[in-house]
Amino acid sequence: MKCIRCKKKAVITLKRHNAAFCAECFLHYYRNQVLKNIQKNKMFKKDDKVLVVVSGGKDSMALWDVLVKEGYNVVAMYINLGIGEYSNRSQEVVENFAKKNNLPLIVKNIKEEFGLDIYKLSKTLKRSPCSVCGTIKRYLFNKVAYDNGFSVIATGHNLDDEAATLLGNILNWGESYLARQGPVLPQTHPKLIKKVKPLYTLTEKENMYYVLLNKIEFLHEECPYSVGARSILYKELLNELEEKSPGTKQRFLIGFLEKGKKHFKEVENIELKECKTCGHVTTTEECSFCRLTKVSNTVS
Amino acid sequence: MKCIRCKKKAVITLKRHNAAFCAECFLHYYRNQVLKNIQKNKMFKKDDKVLVVVSGGKDSMALWDVLVKEGYNVVAMYINLGIGEYSNRSQEVVENFAKKNNLPLIVKNIKEEFGLDIYKLSKTLKRSPCSVCGTIKRYLFNKVAYDNGFSVIATGHNLDDEAATLLGNILNWGESYLARQGPVLPQTHPKLIKKVKPLYTLTEKENMYYVLLNKIEFLHEECPYSVGARSILYKELLNELEEKSPGTKQRFLIGFLEKGKKHFKEVENIELKECKTCGHVTTTEECSFCRLTKVSNTVS
Ligand SMILES: [Zn+2]
Ligand SMILES: [Zn+2]
Ligand SMILES: [Zn+2]
Ligand SMILES: [Zn+2]
């Protein structure tokens, strides 16, 4: 098989695009996709201060690297969630990359700084660890971005993630989720920083190729709490469809963004207040992060 | 396990309803579902002349039987599609049931009456057999209903069929298909008879129980042309989801009908004409059935 761009020997085939690339042309394709996504969706410009959310996994490492190489003004942020060895190893990966490339990195540790323990909180509150973790991450990334004058938060969500989330939202017809799902979550309040997903058209596999070809170290294992999550089942089902009919996943997601999403509207305009404890935006008296912190203080 | 209605020993469990029934109470539940579907969706009344589409399979046999027993004014119609032994055996099943219960039945044979051969047409036109078959069936059921003053056509589509079709329409974001999908396809032209699906909330398995408990003969095999059809893959995937989380299929379909469908509108109002050959409603000069007949005359 030959590279469709330079006609040299191809090493990577992308069935859904009916394309094959040599290593160099794949990286060209990859960068182009990211740049196109950023520009087409007006995610950010060269003078925007971008906070990149990194976990040590292939997706966020690829995002971090490509944004740096393309000359965007980025600072990475990592949260140590205190999930045993998984968290320690991922922090190491992220710190090594920052050091090696002399890149700015903000590190937060929820156990040391806030005394939060996801496992304990999950048990006490009878909520899934992923839901507790999501609350904490959303809060901290937004807070750091707001406090330090970032204009946008970028995450490594890929095509597989987005298609799986969409399938879940569709199976349950969550109208307000459908209204909000997309590569850009605009700023709806001065204290809620805009969020973007520059890799939303690139698959897990393509992000994997990107980090491998660039010899970027990353953590192969998934978060131990994610085992058995519904999203993994959805990914498997979409992979079965993709196998039978390459392009299904992209058609499903892009079709939604172009033809489906416009039909859904956020069900109601919920009034936003400021948290009585920390001042963050919330819909209740006290924000969910501050409530977690209180529960945490009570049980420990 | 005990029957949730009469507390006798249960023989059937319906996980998605968190219910178990004895044989008698299952039939009570089944009939109630059908009646509720008919009334809630204003499908037809006791004085409507209903044409029931029968194929000899469990779904349409269940529908035929339940509508007769509930005292609706129904006539069944069967089309022999000339698909070898499959068609012969299914015609026998349908004729036996009509004879045994002294029920009116209209039988059409596309090879004998119209010289149509699905396999040949499919090869000549490079269309799938299912697509050719669909054109023929839609035309003939509608024509017979119109010519004989029926007010509605009822088909045996079940929850599994409808959820699989919905998944296909969603994966491709077929907006006009989404706008039309539902248990009732209203009459949009005097020559296009209203179509309804009274079994749309009942699963394949429940229709199977119904025919078994009522000792109704039916054809177990599927149409040989349906093997490998996309719809079968969609059913399998939905069954995997249902297995992990009972109720998913129903939530998906009913959620769409209640919350999703309203957002989609038929993309354009296509002008309807009358076919220059047969007078049937069409969007082109000559209807697709008459064109099939011409192709058929040319190749044979
Ligand atoms: Zn090349
Ligand atoms: Zn707060
Ligand atoms: Zn009972
Ligand atoms: Zn015609």
C-alpha cells in the first residue's frame, strides 16, 4: 500500500477516510485535522491563553504536544486524584514531559491540598467514583483557569469518547445534554471558562499513532475506576459497527453536530448564583465542590 | 417466582418491566398493551376496515390473532414473493390459519400475477433484494387497501424492529426518516392509506410467547435474503445493551417518540403526482412499481 500523499510506502491505514499514510504524511494529516478543528470551530487563536488538561494518557499527551509544536500559548495542568499507583505513574509521565521539553505545568493534588479522597467520598455519598472525580476536575480546572486569566480550557476528548457520549445521550434522549454536546462549550458566565475539544475528529488509534511516532511517553493503563463503565460498553458497540462499516462513528458524530444538534435546546435557563463559601458559579447555595469538601471533613 | 397479577406460579419474566406472569396473565398483559397502543395512538376503531399485513412469521400472526379476538374488523393480506420454499411454506401457514379460523384472506403472487422476480430484478437493477421487495410490498398493500376501501393498514413491526430502525436512522442522522418514524404514518394523500404498528411496544420474544401460548402455527425461519442485513446487526447491538441494562430498548424508542421526534421535520414537501401508467401516487412520472414491471418485461 502506498501513501496517498507522497506515494512512498504507507505504514498507517485509515479505513474510514479510505486513506493510507507514511509516518511523515500521517503527522501532516494529524496536525491539519487539529488546526482545522481549532479554526473551523473558533476554539482559540495564537494570542489566547490556553489551559490544557493533561492526564498522562495518549490523548491528552498528543494534544499537549501538538498545541506546543503549533506555537499556541499553552500551559498544561495535571490533577493528582489520589488513585494509588495509577495517579503516581501518570504524574511522573506528565512531569517528565514538561521537564524534558521545558514546558510550564500546573500540578494539583486533591488529597494533599484539599484532603479529598475519591474512594471514601464515593462510598459515603453512594455516588460512582467517576461522578465524584468529574465534579472535582470540572471545578479545579475551571478555578485555575479563571484565577490565572486563561481564556479557554482544552481537553483531549477524541472521536471515540464523543461518539460514545453521544450514544449514551441518545439512548436516554437527554435533551439538555444533546443541546450542549459538542466540540465547544461556550462561556455562559464570566466565571465559567470556555471549553474546547480540538481532537474531536481524531480516533483513539490516531492519537496512539501520534504519540508513538513522536516517541512521547504516556500511561497505557486506564483509570482503575473506569472498568465496567457504561461508556466502555458504548465504545465497544460503536467499534463493532465501525468494523462492519468504516466511517460509522464519524458519520454519527459529525452528522449529529451538523444535522441533529440544532434541534435540541437547553430545557430551561437555570439561575446561576455564587457559592457562599468559595464564590464559584453554582445553581445552589453552595457549590458541589465545597459540599464535597465538607463531607470529606466530616468523615475523616 | 410468582405472577405479579394473580400470585400463581409465573412462567414468563419481563425484565424490562420488572415483571413476571403466569400464562393467562401474560396474555392479559399482551392484549392490554395492544389495545392501549391502538387507542392511545388513535390507530383505528371497531368500525374501521383494517387490512392486516401477514407474512407467516410470529409477529404478524400474533397481530392477526389478537385483532380478530378483540373483535376488530380485519382482513389479512399475504403476498407470495416467490422466494423459493420460504414463500411456499409461509403461504401454507397463513392459509391454514385463515381456513381453521374461518377468516378472510387476500393472497397475491407477484410472479404469477405480475411476472416479477425479486432475485432477477435485484441483479438487473443492482439493488438489494430487500429494497426491491419493499417497493413491491408497499405498492401492493396500499393498492389493495385503496381499491377495496380499507381505512388503515396494520403491520406486525415490534419493539426490536422499531428500535433497530431508529438506531440506523440516528447513526446516519436521516432527518426526514426521523420525522416520519413512529407507530402511525398518517394519510397524507387520498390514495395513500394510513399505516399503523399496534405491536410497537412489544418485543420479538413477547410475540413469540403469544403465538406459542395460543398454539398458533408460524414460520420460524427468516427470509433468506435478510441474512447479513444491517438491521440484524443493529438488533444484536441493542440486545447487548438490553442484556446489560434491561429497558434500554424501550427507553430509547419511547424516549424518541416522546422527546426526540418532535424536533425533526420532513425536510421538504415533495410534490405528489399520479403515475401515468397505473394512477398510483408517485413523485416521478411513473411509479416505482410500474418501472419495476417494465424492467421485468425487458429482461425476461
Ligand atoms: Zn507520505
Ligand atoms: Zn464553592
Ligand atoms: Zn397470573
Ligand atoms: Zn404506476
